[in-house]
Amino acid sequence: MKHPLTCARLSVFVLFLLFFGAFEVSHAEQQPRYATEGLAALEETRSILLKRLSLMPGVARYKWENGLPVEDIEREALILKRTVGTATQKGLSSDYAEKAVLAQMTAAKMIQSGLFKTWGKDAELVEATPRRDLVTEIRPEISTLTDQLVRQLNKLETIDLECDTATTILVPPEDKSVAVDVWQIAAKGIIPPRLNCR
């Protein structure tokens, strides 16, 4: 026959496990909700950045073969003004929009400048990049991806996001399709300024 005190202790122990077990499950379910939402949004954003940056070799080849410089200050200023204007109309803060757009422009020019330098040493290497028309093919794709990026920025600015989650975007692509320094520039630009991440 079990001692009454032993049974009482056992009952208390079981209740303790049930209570704290339920607390842990509830806590585990609730805590990562914002993080999961943030990671999903960041993953979508990562995909857009990769697609956009993957178009830059084609831009570089077109400019190379047509004797155009990598940097076009007037066009960049026009694109910046237009994109920021569109983004703010959709509810994005102008500071965030400008930060993000400038970062993408800088990353794009880094890729193009790197290829110009490579092709300057060995012009035959340009053939490794498929030839595409900048005006009729590449720019429309860039425009579409930029619109998608603005939608993602709106999402990142409004969801519950913390630096620990936001900075995961800084991890460069595993396939090394984009140089680390280029990726850091592009990715840092999409982290919402309100987070003030270090």
C-alpha cells in the first residue's frame, strides 16, 4: 500500500509537469510567430535581390559592347526620384525607400564595374555572359523586380521584426553567385532604418 504522502507528492509533481509543460508549449508557439513571419518575408526579399542582381552581368555586357559607362548619374537620379515617389505613395517612408534603392544601385554598379575590369584584361571573357537587349529585355525585368521589392519593403516595415531576425538577410548566398561585399551592400539596404541594427 502506497503511503498517502507519497501519493500527494506524486500528484503535485505531475501537476507541476503538466502546468510548466503547457507553459513551455504555449511559449514556444507564441514566441517565434513574429520571427517566423519576419524570416518568411526576408526569404522572399532575398529571392528578389538575387534575381535583380543576376541581371547585372547582362546590363554590363550591353554597356560594354555599346561603349556606355557603368555610371549614368542623370538616369540614376531620375530612377531614384521615381522609385522613391512610387514607394511613398504606397505607404513606405521616404528614408527607407531611398536607402534601399541607393543600396541596390550601388550593388549593381559594383557588379558591372567588376566585370568591366575583368573584360578589360581579357575581352574574350565577355562571351561568358549572354547577350541581351538592355531596353527591351533587361530593364522591364528590373522594373518588375523593383516593384516587387517595394512591396516587400512595405511588409518589412510594418511587421514585428527585430534585429536578430532582420540581420539574417546579410548572410551571403551559399552558391557564391554574388560576391560577399556586393551582397552586404544590397542586403543592408533593405533592413528597416527603424530597427537601428548594428
